[in-house]
Amino acid sequence: MLRLVPVAVALSLLAAACSTEPEVTAPLTSGAPTTPATSTSPPTTAPPTTSTAPPATSATTAAVATTTSSTLPTQLTTTSTPTTTALQSPPVVAMAPIDQFMVAIEAVIAGDMDMTECLAGELGMSNFISIRDRQPTDAELEMVAPCLVGISGTSSPAVGAGLETSTSGPLSWPDDVGVSHFGHISSGVDGGPGGWRRPHPGPFIWGEIEREPGRYSWRQTDRVVSKMQDDRVGIISTIWPFADWDQYSCHANEPKYPAMLGELGDSLYPPCDMDAYGAWVQATVERYDGDGIDDMPGLAYPIRHWEVANEPEMQGPESMSFFQGDPTSYLELLKATSSAIRAADHEASVLLGGQAGMFGFMVDYWIPVLEGASGLFDIGNIHSISSDDSFFSGQYRNFLDAFDYSTTPFWVTEAEIGAMPGSSRSEDELAQLAFTGSVISFLYGAEVVVIAGAAYGRPRVSQAIRDAWEAVVDAVGVFDAVTPLSSTSARFDMPDGSTVYALWNGAVLPSEVTGLVRVVRYDGLEASVDTATIDAASASLPIFVMVSQS
């Protein structure tokens, strides 16, 4: 983690004689929002699943939680991220590290607080101060490399605060990005299994970009976006509506609760100046939409998926805090954010802030939101942190359907596997949930499952669980369609014409499948076998059976 330094002190020591001010960006003029085309979701019927959630607390909640269907869908076809024309990236002129460093120093002199904190955090205060009188060593250039990501020949050294924009483009969504039905949560720069990344909290925090009214600094955000795009992942961006200068203009006397994520501050109420907030959201989406207007220099492809806050029902002091406001407050936030996103990019998809689960108080919070949210979002969003064997996918599908969102798709943007208090499950038994939980979620219509706790740099879950996630992602990460065969088996149709059968709890292959096949167990162990040897005992543990195209 970077060590923060007093910015004013650092700037005065480094460039006391300089008074250059960074460029100020003017708020964009809002246009009429355009609603993107709504994706058609799979049939809403689904196999039953077992949940560990306690009973709901209200009559409406109970009705939603117990709504099930006994009819299996015949086929579920999942729509992938738009893939249109060939990728067109703006030209980027490579720069030597020393030249990048000089651009960074000019940015510091110009008043870029993000760059100041980054360089000082990597070098240490004494080296940071002394660097003005000498050339950096190769070792020092290597130390500050994370701060220099995104600085290229398209950047203007005179701009300084990351305010430069590009007019190249427009950019199309590339064919190799976002094709997986899996993703991972990480800090943003860290990798993980699957082809989507949900940086958490991520760089799109209002007060981190607009630290004072009307002045945007994109340097840190651009760095994180550049790193993620270098990794060729689809990006799920959470928009956090908190800026201290705004919060304290009307919520100064409200109770303050430490946020679950320190970057958010301790005042997590709805914006006071909704117009200023909307202008920032629109400017943010505009910078990363790839339309060739006011884009980030070096942007490789658009960011199209924007999540409006996170788990707003989780409020202090009794629980983890991500928001302080009733359902009406969140609904107003959703309206303002959705309008600003669509004003900037009519192709963007708006995700609800992830619902923390299907426990009673969570469902009760979201009922009035869904009652008033028609037309405001494109993708539903559910989380399961070691709470439900099928990641609440069946209950959440029924929940959306109960409020007339049967054609609205949903994603599981946090799926973490771990032992609940008092659980006697072994690590191997937990690891099997990566297999069964994912398959069942896809059968219920989940389009994407985002894995939590398995980022490569800082994993929280066990190696056995991580191995199982990797095996599942490798086996069915890019399927075209999934069809239930029984309550414990499914067929995945793959883009290359091959078929993958998922079997568990003693399920057997269809009789028409014969010959030599590849079998991959939930933990990644694999072998080539004849189908005649695969019986109910073989599938007592979850296995994938890979059948090549005939």
C-alpha cells in the first residue's frame, strides 16, 4: 500500500517556485439519456436449489423467497458482451522510462496530487524530495513504474493532472474481451480467474477524482484502467457517489460510520449536490466510452458496464457500511446515475448495486427499489459471500421475476466460497461448490459469475477452492448455451462445436454419448477414458466430460 504524504509539504519542497495550475475541466452539458437495448434473458423456470438463508422477515419477502418453479428450462442461451467491428486503438508512442518519469515530475509541479502521493509512496519522502536535484537511478525507475503506467507519447507533459483527452476513435468492443462467463474481484491491477474484472472498490470514487468542486484529476484512474486493459479483461466499474466536500455540505451533522472500505471516507450519504454528482458521472463515462470524444489517451476499448454503488442495504453501525440512506434515497441515486451514464454512452449497461444476499433485511430494502426502478437498469446483481451453495441465483431470479423483470438478465458479481460459522464441511467439500454453484447459477440464467477471494496477488480462499475455480473456468468459461439434463447434470455447448457435460451426485451421461472422452474432476485432475467406464460411481464427485466435435 502506498504511504500517503502531506501533499502541500511535498509540493512546496519539490517546486516551491512553481505556481502552475492544472487545467480545469468544465462540467459536461447533460443530454437526454438514451436507454440501451434490453437483453433478452433466458426462460425463467429453473431447477430447485437448497439455500442456507434464514426465513424472510416480511410477508412479501416470504412470498418471494418461496417462489419456485418445478419445470426445467429446455435451453438457456447466454448473450455475450457486444462484439462488433474490429478493434481500432489510437496510436500510442512508446516512451523511455526516464522520459515518462520527467512527465510525472512535471505533473507533480503542476499540482497533480495523485502523482505526488504515488511517487512519494514508492520512493519514500527523502528520496522523493532529493530526486529534483538528480537523475533517478535504474532501481528508482523500477520502483516508480506503477506510477508511470499510462504515460505515453499521447500524453501532454504540460497538462500535468491527467486532464488530457484523446479525440481518436471511435473504438469497437474487441472480440477477445469479455467472452468468458467468469470474472474476478481484485484491487484492479491484480489478476484472477476469468475474463472479467471488478476492481473493488476500484478507482471510480467521486471524491478521489473530483477532490474539489469542478477540478477533475484522472491520473490514478487512467493508470488502473490502462493496467486492466493491458490484461484484456472486461471491466465492471463501480461508481461510488461520495466526495467529502459534498458530504459535509449537507450531512456534516449526520452520524458517521467507518466504511467497510477506507477509501470511501466515513460519510456515506446520498450526494448533496446531485447536479455536480451527475456531471462527474457523465464526465467519467465519457472519458472511457471510446467514442473518440474526450477519451482517455491510449484507451484500448470502451468500458461499458457501470455498477451504481455496492450493497446499499449494508449500513452501520450494526453491519459493514457501504451507504447510508433508505431505499428511496438509493432509488433517487439510481435515477441520477443511470441518466448521466446514458447521456454519455447509449451503449452502456447499468448494473444495480450488488444486493448482498437474500436474507430478510436485504430483500426488504430492495423491494421498494425494484418497485420504482423500471427502465433504470439493464442487469440485476446479486452477491453471495459464503452464504448459499448456488450463490442465491435461483432466489434472485425469482425475486426479479416477481417485480416484472423477467426479461432482465442478472450477474453474480461476488461469489465467495468459505465455511460458515459452525460448518463441518471439509475444504474438498467446499471446493466442489465452485463446480456445482456455477453450473446451477448458469442454469438459473446468471450470465456472469464473478469470483471473490481468489485474486492471484492476495487470495483469501484456500488453494483447494482456487484450484476448483480454475478447473471450472477452464472447462466451461466460454460456453454458448447450457441445457439442464437432470437435477444433477447439464450440457454446455461450446463455441468450437464441442460439448461439455457437467455431472455430479451420481448423474450419468446420455446414452448416445460413446467413445473416448476427456474427464476433468472438480479439482482439475483429468484423464482420457471410454464412456463405458463412466457410471454413477464415477460422478459421485463433480466431473466435466469433454466430448469433441464429431
